[in-house]
Amino acid sequence: MQVRFEFAIYDEELDTFELDENVYSFELNEEQVETYKLFKEVDLHLYNWFKDSKIFNNWIKEKVYPDKIGQKIVICDIEDISFRRYYFFKVTSADAHYEYFKKLFNIFHELDWQDREEVGANILEHLVIKRQELIIELKEEQAEENTIASNADTIEIVE
Amino acid sequence: MDYKYLNNMLAEMDKDLSEKGMSRRDAMKLAGISGAGLFMGASNVQAMEKDQLPLKKSGVDAKIVIVGGGLAGISTAKRLTNFIENPDITIIEPEKLSASYQPGQTLVGAGIWDIDDIKENREDYVPDGVKLIPEKVIDFDPTNNQVTTDKGQVVSYDYLVVATGIQHDYERLEGLEEAGRAYSTGDNTRLHKAMGDDTGLCSIWTAEGSAKTWDVMQEYIEKAKNVKEGEEKIKFLFTHPATPIKCGGAPKKIMYLTNSRLKEAGAREGAELHFYPNGGAMFGVPEYHDAIMEQFKREDFKWHFRHNLVRVDKERKIATFDAKWQEKGPYDPIMRDFEVYSKHERKEVPYDFLHITPDAVAPREVAESDLGGASGFVPVNKETLQHVKYMNVFAVGDVASVPMAKTGGSVRKQYKVLVDNIVSQMEGKKLEAKYAGYTVCPLITSIGTVMLAEFDWTVKPTPLVPLDPTVERWIWWLMKVYALKPMTMIGMMKLGQA
């Protein structure tokens, strides 16, 4: 089974996202297909599953963005599931996104006088933090190995 | 509503509580309802709360000035005297009746209490050893740690507590420009003159105004009683503005009580009750919103979300609202969804009886000083209540820019946090006390029933007593009518402990 992905590149200095309009396909094995089916109903679980998958990360580094090591990317779409609201949310955005974030961040019209703009500003504040959790950093392989080696040393010392 | 009914209600409450393994006494104690001796046989508040006094008073030495002598200011002053060995505290408050019991204004507005039941003299509550300056602060100079009064007196301080409360901004409404701004107590002749007689206008947000509300309410209940079949019903309108207000539930409380009085008089059939809130919800907490919506449907109330009162035509009896709505905009290819545009227009609504809830604003001398924030209210850390810029300045109560309901229930939690933190600051320690955002709104839903809406920063119901918080109960009505005032006036202001 192939799963289609779309990505955006994160510009850390400007804190903005640039959409990559290409579509990339990633092949899932049988076990991964089962997990995919399980997670696809809960979009953030699905996102985090891919984000934490070493095979997926290697695929991005080797096949999708081999020339962007050291940069940060985010997943915009996985098949029909869109994560664009996290990167392109505007206060005037459609009700679906607005209501989604209110629920996600436990924001209610807690004070009757708050209007959409105020609640939207509140959503944006939460989003700044949430977006950071979703960013995938295309790290050098060497750095990761060093970390593993360093951890192994630590374990040995403890033992 | 006799003793038999009360006993039945108490038995029902006991049954609910026993399922949670709790006695009524324990539940009330847990809830901190120390004034609820009515239910528990507790003889006095002091005995219940004595364990709150510190083991040893702090020996810090500094001059503390509290601007404002209402519930927040006086309770803070009293509690400071409990915690500091030799306190040097000054309250600056110009209004003689500043200690009046404002939560009772709803009850006065519906003729359940008399205005004398809520009037309280400032001098009766200023704690022993605390100096009172009966003047009005007109200038704050936080850079030089001093304030100036309207009589020209310059008062310096080491620590300042801003507890001025808020003003009701009636003059913002077109047609009521002459009304000016009003505090809950004091001389509001100008306001009442602007509201006029035989205009169907009323407002419970001042003490005198609440008494007048009862007069106007009776007049229109009588008119509703005389409505014949086929004739147009008497229209009762209730508004809720676009700013934070004292007790966000109060505009609905007076509506519920009007409904009760109409039913009592056999006049409900001749009346239409409409609620016009600026917001898009009945209550910030979804669970309470849902419960209120059910109550509105049950009582046949009409509601019109996103309507803000902007004009009153007393001659024609027309209320003009700024009505807001949203429209679908163009398709956004990046978001893969449609934009939403906010629109608004003015809408004229005829009325017979109009209860106005005005905008609430920070007093000008605070809003325009260096202490006031963009909204005019005093910007403080919402948990420590310390000013965001001036570390020796704290704010408590309605004037503090804390995103939580402006109620006595909020003050009850805030003033203890403030005192802990101000003492810590004086001792050079870290400010560890934190306001968790808890507040309570006893929402009167009829004469005899109250829904006790409790919540905190999580904006979820946080009932201290393990009973379903969305159920309207007689027991909470008893608490609202009989227990909350002694708890507030004695427990907080006289003892600084409740």
C-alpha cells in the first residue's frame, strides 16, 4: 500500500512554512498498513507515528529531501488527512478549523465578551507551541549515531 | 416552600452525598461554605475558620496602601493584619457605603430583599489599626511609589494594592449620554435622571437602580396581567454587553426572577421574555451553557446571540442592537476550505420593559495611569496577582485584568493569594501562592432554585461539593439568600478568613 504525503519547509528565522506542492508516495509494509488503519482516525496519533518512525525519517532524508539535511519540515497532508490548519491557520479561517482548535486547546468562549479575533489570537499562541512538536528535523545520521553511542556509554557506567 | 419541603430537599441532598461517602457537614466544610450554619448547626464562622490563622505573624515592616474599600480592599486589609505583626496599612476610599453587599442587588431588583439589606457602611468594616483616608485617588505614580487624592493629599507607599473595582459605563449608550459612569454605590442621581420615569428602563447594577428595577418590574407585570387574548404581549428585554461585567450570570438572574414574579402574579401568558447577549453562548463553560439552554427552552424564553445594545430611544421605546453574524467567504486553496467573514448591522427592537446591563470599565484614573493596561484594567500575573511591570504593586478583584469572572467568589480566592504573595515579596521570598482561577456563580433560575456554577482556568465544572453541578437546587437558593452574605461580610471582611 502506498500513502501519499505533502510537506512544507519550515523557515526558523521567519517562523513561516513554505508549501512543497509535490506529492510523494511512501510504501507501507503489511504490518504498517494495519497500524496506519488503526491510527488514521486520530490524525495527531497518525502524525506522531510517522514522525517517530525511523524508516519514514530515513525515507524523507534519502528520497524526498536529500539536499535539505539540517532543515526542518512538517507533514501537510497524509492521503486525505490535512494538517495544513497547523501551519496556515488564520483568524478568519473556516469554522471547521476554528472550532477544531478551540476543542484541541480547551478554549471556550470562557468570557462572553470575547469575540472571534480574541479567541483566534489565543489559538495562535497555543499553535506556536504545538507547531514545534510537529516539526521533523532532518538531522545528520552521524549525529544520531553519536547520541546512541553516548547513551550506550552512560548505560555502561551506570552498570 | 415550607419546612417540610426544605427537609425533603435536604434529605435528597444527603442521599446524593452519602453515595459519595460524605456527610452534609463534611460537604459544606469542603466547599468552604463557612456561613452555612443554617444547614450544619455551626454556631459561628470564626470557629470554623480558626485553623486558617498563621502560627506566627510576619515581622516585616513596610507601608501598604490599598486603593479601594469594597469587598476586595477591606478583606485584603483585614487578612494582612492577620499575617503581619505590626501592619502599617492605609485604605483610601471616598464612598461611605463602599462596603455594601453587591451580590444582593439581584435580590433587591426582584423584591426579595430590601435595599437596606445590602447597605453597609465602610467605617463598620475597616479593620482595627488600619488607617482610612476618605478621599478619592485621582493619580497613580508607580515610578515614585505614591498616589494623589482629589483633596491634593500625596500618599507614599512601599506596596500598593489596587482594588478600586469597576465603573458601569452607561454613557456609552446613545440616548443615555447624560447618564455618565456609575459605581454600584454612591450618588447616582445623574444616571437615574437620564434613565427617566415611565420609560420602562431599569438596571440592577447600582444599589438604587436595583430598587428602582423592582418598581418598574411590578408596573410591567401588572400590564402583562391585563393583556387580553389576541392582544400584543408585553415585551421584556434583557441585555448583556460586550465587556467583562460584575457577575456574568446576573443579567440572566434578573430575567429568571422576572419570570418567577410573572408566574407568581399569573401574568406569564401576557409576557414575552427576550435575552440579547453580545456573545455567542449563555455561559463560558459548555456544560453550564447546555444546562441554561435547556432552562430557556423550558421557560419559553427567546434568545438572540451576538446582539450588543448600542442605543436606547426612550420616547419610541426602541432598543438598537449591533447584530453580528458570519458569512462564507472565498475558497482558500492553501487551507482547502472557505474563509469566514464577520459582518454586522444595526437592528431596532421595540420593548416595553428593558433591563440594561452596561459595559463595565476600569475607572479612568486607573486606566489612564501607568498602572492600567491596554484594556484599562490592571495587568497582573493571573496566578500571583502581581503587576506585570511594577513588582511592588498588586491588584485584586474586579479591576485586576484576570481572565476570570468578576465576582465575589473570585475575590474570595484571590485575596488570600494576594496576601500570601505580598508578605512573601516583603520577606524577599519567591511568590508561591497561585490563584487557580476558581470562581463561583450562584445562578438563580427561579425564586427557590439556584444552579451553582463553579469553574476555574480549565473552563470545566469544578464543583467543590460532589453533586451534579448542572442541577438547580433549593439548597443553593438557601445558601445564596441566607448564607453567602454572612460569609462575605463576616468571614471575609470582618475576619479576613473565609
